[in-house]
Amino acid sequence: MNLILLGPPGAGKGTQAKMLIEAYGIPQISTGDMLRAAVRNQTALGLEAKKFMDAGQLVPDQVVIGLAQDRIAQPDCAKGFMLDGFPRTVPQAQALDKVLAGMGKKIDHVISIEVANDELMGRLTGRRTCKSCGQGFHVMFDPPKAQGQCDKCGGELYQRDDDNEATVGNRLKVYNDQTAPLIDYYQKKGLLRPIDGVGGINDIQERIKAVLG
């Protein structure tokens, strides 16, 4: 089974991905993992990608597609794979389709974990961290016993800069702008499987498994 997993920041995609790869015995492939492995192994594409990364530039699509092709050709992908965070754009999706067709493979399902923006905002802005010991809390899911104070060491809790509303709002906008055309692309192909991402972790997992059959 060859899957693509989509979901905005805060949708719980990481948790669901771990459960899916265990349930189906397929590897999770992320762009970051592919890049790091190729650079570490000093493959031709890895060295090419490193030039752009070292210059602080985005790695071009053709390099990322090449990395994906190399990764999917590995023996552990024979029974299937799950792409996470890739493709990000319609041109990447079109290039991936061509690469997979050349390998005699295709995408079977595109899982899109859907959560309303106001719910995501609450999840992502609710994190708090202890200034003294680094212990993490969440005002919605794992609140401290005393407001603003660490249960573990009594230190002061703070909100990280990347967890404030403006930053989170921007991250969600970028995701929605990038991903909306991708969702439309896979919907027209009949591959999109929208999943309600609100509720218990196991409930969401069961919803995903139900559409995968």
C-alpha cells in the first residue's frame, strides 16, 4: 500500500504516522529524512542537495524527486511506503506520478487529516515550557497544577516565540496556500481520503484504517 499523508501543523500527523507504519509494516518517508540520509551517505544526489542546503537555499524539485525515487527503490518499500511532507506542490505531485509509473507503482490513498484553524490555533499556541528545567506542558491537554509554574521544579513557564498566534497563523496560512491545490489535484484523481482529525488518537486512527480497507 502506497500512501501520502497530509495534515496541517498541529493536526497530530506525526502520531498517526507512527501508528500507521507499525500497523501496516511500511516505512515512513519524509523529505528531511531523505535529504539527511543522502547527504550522510554522500550519494551523487546527496552531494548535489548539500550544495543548496549549505547556501541556505531550497533544494530544487528535480533533486528531491530523484531522492524520492532512490528511496522508494529500496527493498523495505517493496510492500509499500508512506510519504510524509512530500509532495508539497502540484508540480511535485505530477513529477512523482511519472516517477512511480516508470517504476510500475502508483499512489493508492492520500490521507488528509482535517482540523479547523481555530482548533489548530488552540493546540499550537497552548504549549508552555519551563525556563529552568525545560519540562513541557499544554494549557489544553496537559496543564500545570499551578498556572505559570512548573510541577517538576517550580520554575516559571513561558511560551516560545514560534508558538505565538502570529507565527502559528503564518504557518497555517503557508500550509493552506501550498496544500489546497494539492488536495484538489488528488481529489480529481479520486485518491483523496479526508479524515476528521478531532477526537481521541485511537478514534482518528480507526477512521484512517476504515478508509484504507
